[in-house]
Amino acid sequence: MPFANNQGVRIHYEVEGKGPPLVLLHGLGGSLEVWYDSGYEKPLKNDYQLILIDVRGHGASDKPHDPKSYKLELLVSDVVAVLDDLNINNAHFLGYSMGGWIGFGIAKYAPERFKSLIIGGMDPYEADQDKPNYFLQVYKKGMEATLAMTEEMFGPRMTPKLKAQFKANDLEALIALVSSRDRRLSLEDVLPTMTMPCMLFAGEADSSYSTARKCVESMPNATFISLPSLDHVET
């Protein structure tokens, strides 16, 4: 099981296929297994060297319990550490939901390492500071409440395997991540600087759809793809 070491934090990754390197970064509470389970891995590895990463706090990566360990710049440096471990100078990037948020962070902190960015189900705008931190509230209630939330979100798509993956999460690590101040700050200022080819996509039933579509207007080299009738989980 390969790991990159970033300042003492071990980041788990897997490599599949051959071709131009493409980093895949999953959403909150998931792991790199999502790319296998949702069918992305098989077709993509025919044309790319896939670099699937467990975000710190998830999967087999280390899981710090300090919110300061989840600063966006650190999450970006984890991705860079994996590229360095593989002796890769430049890669393409695909991130969904939280992985997409880290993608905007890449544009801010490590744009020189990426040839293109694909970001799904996410925008870079500041969170409503008056709105409760929903995930934090649920995680603090414990695993039973967390599983109930995910089952409600996934509905019939919640398989026993997926439920087991969510149940294996370290809630203290997830609480630390969603408590990080960076999670609620704006990255809007990075949009005009994203000169590499970019593609953003979102399901039309996703709550992030309108804001994800809006941010393309401020990006110099971006395309937006609408996915009719799909919500955040279906996408």
C-alpha cells in the first residue's frame, strides 16, 4: 500500500493505468474507493495514469484530530507530495465536492503542477457565516446520526459496501476537517487566475448548481457542463 509523507502525515494513494497522469480526489466522508465503485476507474485508466488519493482524514491516510491540520494549503500540499513521490512534475486533476474545493485550492497554491482542472459539484464562494455548519452538527451527534444522514442523502444508492465505508470513518477527524476555518472562506479571487483549461460540472438538482455555473463567468478558460435531473450524489 503506497504512501507519500507530507511533514509527518502519511497520504495513501493508488495508481492505475498508463498515460498522462490524472489525479482523482473524492468528496467528504468518502475515499479513493469511490472511483472504483462508481465506475470512473475502468474507462479512465485506458487513457490515463490514474492517481487516486485518500484525502487526509479519510480512507487509509492519516487522520489528525486538530482542525489546523486541515488548512486548505496543507490539503493541496498532500496532493503535491503524492506527485513528488511518483516523480511527476505535472498532472491533470479531477475533484468532486470536497475534492473540487481542494481543486480550487490547487489553483491558488500549486497551479504550476497541473495542466488542467475538472471540478464537480462545488463552487469557491464563501459559506454563509450565519448558516449552521450542517455536517459539523451531524458528526458531533455520533455515528448513528452520521449514517442516518448519509442514508437519507444516498437513498436506494446506499449499498451495504458504501454504508460500511462511511461507518469506517474517524468522526473526530471529520469533525476537525469541517471545523477548519478554511472550509468557510472564499476562494473567489482565484477564479480569474485559473488560466489552465478548466471544466466545471454539476447536476441541475444539486444545490451548488447555480453557483458552480456562475463562477465560470469569471474564469478565462473554462467550460461548464450541466447534468440534467441529477443531484449531488447521483453525479
